[in-house]
Amino acid sequence: MARATSKGEAKNTVDKRRGTGDGVADPPGASWVDAGGGYSLTLEAGKLVCRSPKGVRLASVPKEIKDGEAAEQLGALRDWLGLHDQECISTVDTWMLRSLPVPRATVQAVWDDPSWRKPLENAVVVPVARDGTVAADRAGFLRGVDPNRGVGVVDLDGETVWLDTDQIAIPHPILLTDLDGLRELATQLALSQGIAQLHRETWRKPDDVSPSQTSIAQFADGKFAMLMHAIGRARSQGYRVRGGFAVCAVWEGGDVVEARYWIGSDSPDTETWTGELSWVDGRERSLKIGDLGAVAYSEGMRMASAIWAGRVVEKDDAA
């Protein structure tokens, strides 16, 4: 005959079935919040995790705990952290797109924040002198910052060196003199980046550009079954749509340059065909391609190429 089970033994059995057991170690930095009734909550990789009154980590959060104030507060914190992550990535991405000098003190101030470190760590940086001169030949992967030693990087020789500089820049990849070498070193050292720098698609201006040429037809006549598809494609790639154009603004040499790629302006549910890619300055004046900076040209071509890739491809074209 089976032995009767006490209430305490039954509860322990339920805890073990629902949880992962008392022997599971908390990850470094785990902080538990009192959720009432002896239960506690924490966030792990954006997910709520619950611990029973006996310290057992449960496979799911009980409904009464999930609907409580502690869970609501942690949910709000999770949402804020997600926005913070995106803001940090967007800010560092802007530094790269504009090749802006960044004070060493700024990097040092945010380095311990994981949300900032993710896009900064392993970004390729170069020292910037006080007069704005960039030492492109001293590029390296950002690995740390120290108030006494400077900015720590891994250089192209795979050596860790300290740059004695008050400012750094995160160059756009089109401006890196040895992009292939940096890509190869990153692969060898298994370095991953939190921003699209080394493996960002780049386009270099051809040498035979006509002095009077103001637009490029390479990505024209791309068919979309509906204009809303082209608009959705542009927005999904991070581009704004205005007045029938997908647009991409770039700061280069202290001036703003906007690339414009025609995608159509009729009813959203009608067919549309893409047009030419062109550039204008901050005063809406058309720019000659030969006068464009390397970054403005590359980013405009990157935008048009990304949208063009979502066009309707006929069978004859795909063959």
C-alpha cells in the first residue's frame, strides 16, 4: 500500500515539477524583488523569472504573482531597458554615420553601462587630434578606456595598444583605409560588433562619373504590386518616406546631404515603379554626383539597393 503524502511533501513535489530545483545558481548580478507571499521576481534576458518561498526557480510565473505590482514594475523596467538599448545603438550609429569626434571622457562615462558597451565594444575607432586631424593609420577595435592610459584598442597587428588621445571617431566603413584587413582580423579574433560597421554594405563612386551627372538610374523601373509595399520596404529598412521619395540624410564635412529615391506618390494600393536616385543639399539644391562625399554616395546607393531588392521579380528576370 502506498504511503500517505503530507501537505509539505506534496507542495515540495509541485515546486520541483514546476521549477528547476534548488541547485540552480543565479546568474551574476541577479537581483530579486519581493513579490509578496514569500515569492520573488527578477528579469533574465527580458523575461520574468519567479522564485518560490523555498527558493525554487519556477518554470512559469503564477498568475497571482504575474498580475501583481512587482511584476508590473519589472515589466515597465524591461520596456525602458529595451528603449535604452535602442537609443544607445542609434546614438553610436549616428556617431559612425557622421564620423563625429567623441570625447574620451564621454566613452569612459558610459562604458560600464551594458546598453552603451554593446554598440561601442569592438567598434573600429581612430584617434582625433585637437585640430580635428584623424590618424586613420592607427585604427583599432575599441576594447576599453582608462583615465590614465587612454583608449585601449586591438590594432591591425592583433596587439593591444593604448591611444593617448582626448577624442576618437568611429569612421564609416567607406572611410577605413584597410577595411578588408579589419574584417579578416575580426574573423580571426571572433570579434562581434553591436553596430553595422565592418560588414555594412558600401558603394564607391565609379571613376567615370560624368561631371554633369546628377542622378543614377541603376535602381529605376523596379515594380511593386502596391505602393504601400514599397513604402513598407523603405520603412522596414529604417528610411523615411516623404513626397514620393525614400530619403536618407547624411552629415558630411559639416553639411547635410539628402539622398532621394523615387518610389511613387499615387494611391497606396496601386502599382508603382521606382525612379532615379539623386542627392540634394540642405537648401534643396541638386548635387552633382562627382561633388558628393564618399559617405553620402555610399549611403544613398545602399538605401536604393535595399528597397530595390524588395521589388517584384518576374520569372524572366530571375532566370
